[in-house]
Amino acid sequence: MEHFVRYFGNDIYKYLIVVFTRKDQLDKKKKSLQTFIDESSADMQTLIKECGGRAFGIDNLAKSSKRKKQAEDLMSLISDNVLKNFGKYYTDDLYQKAEEEIQKEEEKRKQEIAEKLRKKEEAREKEIMEKFKNKEEELKKMRKEIKDEYVEQTSQIRLNIITDIAKFGLERVLNIGAGTVKYFEGVYQAVKEKFRFKPEQEEEK
């Protein structure tokens, strides 16, 4: 009940009537509604006391005539309560006031949820960015290692070729025929002979 009082105010007790259904089950046990209330929880007894003892039981199995009588009795109880409140009843103004309180509470809870989700989003975003940053750094490191390895390996190619030629021969390394090898050897010798200076020729000059 505190929930309703919070939104509708303490004046709600002035207009409240507690209605119980299944009064037929009490009738079977030959127990009155007042006895049932007296045996109920302390909270229920306090509620009925706060609303001036206004409680009404409805027989769910009542036939048409008895059902009509029940409706008339309930309307009589409502009318008596209106007179007791000097002809006033729970009006739209009271409802409007309660509606404003509900809207305030609703907006407050929306803001709380929005703030909670905002913090959750920020935390998740930070987590993702940290992971991405680490991945990006790992990727850069890997690319540099590959690049350094490429530079290191390619820088040795010429030296390795020359070494292989010295060890296994030009024909085997370059996969060329013996005739081609002899041709290059002949060209090399001819160039060597052409540019070689003989000591005797130097003295004649």
C-alpha cells in the first residue's frame, strides 16, 4: 500500500474501499468477513483500519438476484463514503497530482538507467579500445619483423650467389650450358689479354 500512498498521497485512504472476492468460500466455512479480517495479517488489518474499516465481500457464485443485491450494497457503501467526505470523491485533480509524481519518478528512473548504461558503454568502449590498441601494436611489431627479415635475407642474395658460384661453378648455379660457360671464359680471356701490359712493350716505348 505504501506504493500507492507514495504516488497518490495519504488522502487515498479517505476514498479507499477494500473489496474481497470469493466470499462464498467463507460462507461455506460459516465464517464472516470480519472474522476473516481479524485473522488476517497485521498489514491487512492496518490497511482496513486506515481506510475507516470499509471492506466489502463479493460472493462469486451468487445468482442474479443476490448479485444485484451485492451491487446495490457496494454502491450504497460508496455513496455513504462520498457523503462522509462532504460530497467529495477522488477527482481528476488528485489523479493529475498523482500522475505528475508518477512521471517524475518515471523520468528519474529513466535517467538512472541511462546513466548506468552510459557508464557501461564507456567501460566497454575503453576495453575494446585497449584491446584494439594492443592488437594494433602487435600488428605493427609483426610487420616490422617481417620487413627486417626481408631486408636481412635479400641483402645476402648476391653474396650467396657469388659464394655458390665459387663453390659449385657458374654452370651449376646459373643453370647454363657448358658451351655458354666456355664462351664467357673466352670473352674474359680476350678482354684480359687486350688490356694486359707486357714489360717488354713498356721498355720499347
